Amino acid sequence: MNGFQMSAWLLSSILLFLGAVFFNFCLRGYGYISAMLLFFMLLVLLHHFLPGNVWRVILVVVLCGFMYFCAVEIPIVKHSRGDRDCERKYLIVLGAAVHGDSPSLALEHRLEGAFDYLTAHPDTIAIVTGGRGKGENISEAECMYSYLIDNGISPERIITEDRAVSTVENLKFSFDIIRSLGDEPNGNVCIVSSAYHLFRAKCLAERLGVNLAAVPGNNGYPVYMLNCYIREAFGITHMMVFGW
């Protein structure tokens, strides 16, 4: 029996470690799943090696953390479907990573959602927002502009904002553009972003004094989306602590 128990905890630890290595080094964009697997491996090791009373304290802390995580995920999931019947004068497309000159999978999914929205609402003006980051040959805004015009959206309907390096700046700089055109962003804006990102984006917009609608881009692979939803919980926590 003791031998079986030892084999079970050791085998579990090895499998969790190998899974973490696979998601971190063999796939791109799955770092939070990798970290989660390492965390579970640590729990297995602590459960095996620590005295029972110490383990129980750790277990209570972990359960409290899990309950907090679930509480944060509820509004993220609730807002992930976006708003219905949200025709607005302006559509702000929030940027994501660019690989060289091409959109990342996350950005491509956002652009697919933007294309569908602009096709359904031919009078809407798009603002594509995002600067140039590390490993990007062009800005996110330029990448999005090229994608949309290559897919038939008129260039006259697209405004580029290529300075923003965060969601707050995406929103703030885009709102400034709208105001420079003589319009007020409050009530006139819809954003498109990844489904898991909509809640935080709407919260940040409200902190900037703007009430807006939101639509999600197309979803990615389920395991990839799981990684993004886990990551977003940390993004919400950061926003709650630091205000952005």
C-alpha cells in the first residue's frame, strides 16, 4: 500500500511537470496553463512531504484563492458574449500581438469579429489601435488596417492609432480621436476584442468616463481560450489593485 501511494504521488508529479514543460516550450501562448500545472505539482509534493497540520493550513489558503478566482471569473465569462444590437458610430478594434508582419491568432480572431461588424453596419467608422511592440515589424494598427482593406473594407472607414501600448491607452487615444472629430465617445462606441477581454476593457472605459458596447472576436481553440481566461483573472486583479 505504501509503495503504491509513493508511486502515485511520484507519477502524478512527473506527469504534471512534463505537461508544464510541453505547454511552456512546445506551444506558444499557453504559459498560464503551464504555471497552473506546476502549481498542482507543488501541491502534490507539499501534500506528500509536509506534516498534516501544516498541509491543512495550506489547503485552506488554496481553497480561499480558488474561491477568489471563481468570483473573478464570473463577470469575465458573463460579459464574454458581448452586447446584442449594439450598432454604434465608431468601432474600436483593440490590438494584439503581431508576428513580424502578420496578425497573431488572437489578433486575427479580433479582426474577423471587426470585419463581421463593419459588414453588418456599413456606416460605422473603425478605429484600429495598437503600437509596435517587440518582435513586430509593423504596428498593430498598421497590421489591422492592411487586413481590413485586403478583405474589402473601404480605407475611408478606417482610422489608425499607432501609439497605444496598453488597453488603457488603446481606449484613451481612440476616445481622443473621436473627440477631435467633434463627437463624444460616450454612447457612440462599440469595441471588439477577445471574448475574455471584454469585461476588463469595459471597466477601463467606464473609468475613463465612457459607457460603450462590446462584441467579441471569434473564439480560438478551447485549450488556448482556457489559458486566456486564466490569465485574464490576473489582469482583473491588477486592475483592481492599480486602477488600470
